[in-house]
Amino acid sequence: MSQSHYFNPDPSLDHQHQIIGYSLSGHNFSFKTDKGVFSKDKVDHGTNVMLKAILKDQNNFPDQAEITALDFGCGYGVVSIVLQEILAKENIFNQQNWFSLDINQRAIALAKQNAIRSGAKISFLESDGIPLDFGK
């Protein structure tokens, strides 16, 4: 199977693990990545811009103590891990319920490892987001 632009779903693909760093709003993170996942060498520009935009608008978040969030296409876990940590440390949401999914088995495995390393509490699911009974 040829390598796609975003990822390679072949679980037998050779590994090439690495740790990458990422900093945002005075918070430092590290993520384990691997060959076969999207943006394995650094957090991609689009994700970086999105995270900055979300945190820039944090004063406009609803005044509530709890949030439930879905990270659809979570990759190796950047968005859910970064937001969970920053929102908690800045006392924006005291109770956070994160659900993250990705179609790439290797990405989900890495996201789980990264969540454990960072202490994030996230529920992960390998899925394309379409219910099995869709269209029946």
C-alpha cells in the first residue's frame, strides 16, 4: 500500500518513534510520534493556528464549570491533551470530559501513550466517526 498524504493505515509498517516538543501560552508539551501518522515531525501549522484561536477566545467561553469535547481525527493527541492541560491550569473548566477518535490505529495508540505521559484523562476510540448502523 502506498503512503497517503496524511497517514498509512498499515499496522505492520516499520516504526520510527520520536519525541517532538511543542509550546503554547507558556506551557510546554512533548509528544511521541511515529512513521505512518499525520505530521509526525512537528505539530502542523493548522493545528497550531486553531489552538491559538481557541485560547485567544477563552474569555468568550460559557460560564460553566464543565465541558464535554470531541477531538475528531485526534492523531497522536495534540489538541485534546494541550487544551485539557491549559484549560485546567488556567481554571477555565474544572471538569473536562474529552473523547478523541481517529481512523488510524497507530495514531490512537500514540495518543493513548501521550495522554498517559501527560496525565490527561481522555477516552479514545479507533473509528471513522460513522456509526456501524449508518444508512440501515
